[in-house]
Amino acid sequence: MSLIEAIISKKAGYEVTAGETLTLKADLAMTHDGSTPLAYRALKEMGAEVKIPEKIVICFDHTVPPNTVKSAEFQKIALEFVKKFNIKNFHPGGEGICHQILAENYVLPNMFVAGGDSHTCTHGAFGAFATGFGATDMAYIYATGETWIKVPETIRVNIVGENPNISPKDIILRVCKEIGKRAIYKAIEFGGEVVKKMDMSGRLTLCNMAIEMGAKTGVIEADEITFNYLREERGLSEEKINKLKREAIKVEEGNYIKEIFIDITEMEEQIALPHSPDNVKPISEVEGLEIDQVFIGSCTNGRIEDLRIVAKYLKGKKVHKDVKLIIIPASKKVYLKALKEGLIEIFIKAGAMICPPGCGPCLGAHQGVLAEGEVCLSTSNRNFRGRMGDPNSYIYLCSPKIAAISAVKGYITNEG
Ligand SMILES: CC(C)[C@H](C(=O)O)[C@@H](O)C(=O)O
Ligand code: SF4
């Protein structure tokens, strides 16, 4: 049995196998400022009411504050939904990216997390089954509390070796290169000695990009690192932690359709070139490429751990005069920590622009869109053609360290 089969079996109350279809009750259901109005409209069309208000989480994050009349209207409609159905777990603009908010406040091991956003797979980092749905499916979940799913087959990815230069983002880019788009409807289970030692922030980065390989989700076994996070960051009581520990799933002999080993010992930092996250090369092959913009943030790499690394490389330095550097903390909590630790001051002194917690320029709506021919180095997860602006602009994906060093130099480099 794979980890995802075991998690779904526990939820279903009987032993499931990859390929079978069943109905599952959602423990959490999330939509944001983009998907809530669409789910609301579908709900109205179905003539249905919300059945599970206490399980719903609504976050405004994609365009905050609203940048067009249309996005303002969308948020007005979403707010109407929140009020009408008395949604208590509402996070208005400025509180952060939906996935960061879910990680900071709601997700627990063994949950089934349904989200109206493709990067809901991020929460597999907690040992949960978390996946994205379209707005109509989300409306059905809001109306009934459940949905159908097909149990995914599993690709196991083992990360081994040791290398202080390599971050979780380099690892996941390397995995994207290896798997390409061949994980459609599969679960990618991450393990091996490197993942065993990795903090929750890194694990969230890994699972976040499972969708870029077409996967239904990413997943990592809940362990002491997970429980420590829940204790220290989330303030869960010892009683609750002990209950979760008793219920924790350990898989000895996995049922995998494919197993991959990646040794990071000799690995270079990785960069995804335009226009696909699996078009990945070692940094030495793109070193020296001039850049116009650097974006540090997103649900992939906007956490405090990421910002601390960025500050290490920006401290006392100045952003290159031809480069626009945009830094966006993934949540209000991250922002406040960064302020307290003096990171924001370092960023501003270096010449960065700080935008309010949210998705920012990640999907090309605002706060740093690209002109024709411009090159952006980004810590986000997608570099599709035209995603951040003009169809003839170019997005390169990298780790927070490479983004910071390159912003100072004005070209892609790991030397700074
Ligand atoms: C706008 C939203 C529905 C979309 C998604 O589902 O992923 C966005 O978050 C993205 O990253 O492209
Ligand atoms: S930060 Fe980017 S990838 Fe993440 S949810 Fe927002 S738009 Fe999507």
C-alpha cells in the first residue's frame, strides 16, 4: 500500500486500491477571490445551499487589493457569499496566500483537503490527501460536503545525499526535469534521508510543485518534524499531538508504479527555463543571463525560511540598477516575523519593493507584469508563456538564494 492509499483508506473506513473510485467527505474546503464567485454561481445554478460552512475556508489572495473593477466586483460577490452562508474562516486581502493560510491554521495529517486552486497539492506535506478542484466541483462539495475521487497510483521519489548548496526548490525543479508531465493523475510520494530531515517549509515547497508534473497530489509521511511544527507554529496541545501520533500512518512496503532516486551530493543549483517548469538546467548552463525583474514570493517560496535566506544575501548590498526586485511575504504572519527580525529593513535598504501578502505578480495580474522581451527570475512555480505579462516575456524559476544573489548582480548567478 502506498501512503496516499493508506490515507484515503483511513478516511474511507476500508482498504482502497489505486484506480478505484469512491466518495470522500472533505475535512477542509477552500476557495479564493478567483474561485469563490464561480463556485457561488454554480451553487446558485444547482439551486443548492452550503451544507458545510464550518469546513469552508475563504481567502482573498490572487489580486489584493483589487486591481481592476472586475476583480473588485469578484471580491464583492465573494464577500456576499461569506456573509450569506456565515463563513467564519474568512481571510480578507492582506492575510496571505490561501495555501500558506491553510498550512498556518488548518491542515492536519490524514485530512482530505479540497481546494479551488491547483496548488492545493501543497498540503500533502502534512501527510494529508490534498488536491485541487474546479469551481463547479467546489460548489458540489460546498453543497454536499463530499465528492468523488479516483485513488491515484503512486510515483515514489527518494532524495538522498548531502549538499549544503541545494535547497528544496532545487530538488523539486530537478524532480520536474526527471518526471516531466508523466505524473498525470498520480500521487508523488517524497521520501529518503533528505526529506526525512527537511523542515515543513521545504516539504511544502516540494509538494507545491507536484501539479506541475500533472500529479493529483504530492505527499509526505507525517513524522516528528510535522508534529513539532503543529506544536510550535500552530500551538496544538500535547493531547491533540498525541492523538495525531497514535493515528499517524507509517507505510513500510509501498505500492509504487515507479520509484526514482535522486542524489543531491554532486548536484548544482537548478533553473527552470521558459516556458515550462520541467525545462530545467543546472545553473552553470544559464549563468550570466541578464534579468529585468526578480520576484521572490508565492506559495512555493514566500515563507519566513525563504526570506531569511534572501536577507542573508541582500544584507548591505544594493539591487542592480537595471533590476526591479519585488518581494512578497506569503502571509501576514510571515510579514510580521520578517519585520520583527529586521528582514524587511534589509530588503528596503537594498532597493526591493515590498507588496502586501498575496499572490502578487505570480499569475501576471498585477504588481509587476512583464513587458515584451523582459526576463524575470522568479521563486514561484510556473513559467508558462505569457503567465506574468507579455507573451514574449521570459520567466526563469529558481530558489530564493539564486533570486537574491542574481538581483544584486543583474544576471543569473550563484556567486555573490
Ligand atoms: C487562479 C487559480 C485558479 C490558479 C490555480 O488554480 O492554480 C492560480 O492560483 C495559478 O497558480 O495559476
Ligand atoms: S502564489 Fe501563484 S501559484 Fe500560488 S496560488 Fe497564488 S497564483 Fe497560484
